[in-house]
Amino acid sequence: LLDEPTNDLDVETLRALESAASSAKKVNVSSDRLKSLEAALEAALESAKACTGEDCAVEWEAVEEISAAKSKAENRD
């Protein structure tokens, strides 16, 4: 016969699982990566602000994407 699964988890096991899950979410992002994103964001902002043609939307999209990547990297620390 097949063994039936049990749903008997004690508090200590649940705490251990929560601790493991929360530590697995924490990823350290190197300061070099953040510096690189910051420099790229500054360059993209300068380029977007200087834009006067029809392609300005593309320039601002790049600013948004780099900004989002930087924000995501900062929130992983």
C-alpha cells in the first residue's frame, strides 16, 4: 500500500522553513553592478533630455528600463 502523507508539522519545522525561504530571497548585489547601473542611468538621462527628434520615446524607455533594473538590484540587498 502507498504511504499516506501526513500534515503534522510542528512549529519549529515551520520556523525553519520560513527562515530558509527568507534567506533564499536575499541576494547581495555587488556595488560594482550598482555603480554600473547608476552610470548607465545618468548617461541615458542626459541623452533623453538632449533629445529633440521623433525618437525621444525610445530614449525615455531606456531610462525607464535602466531605472527599473537599478531599483530591482537595490531591493535585493
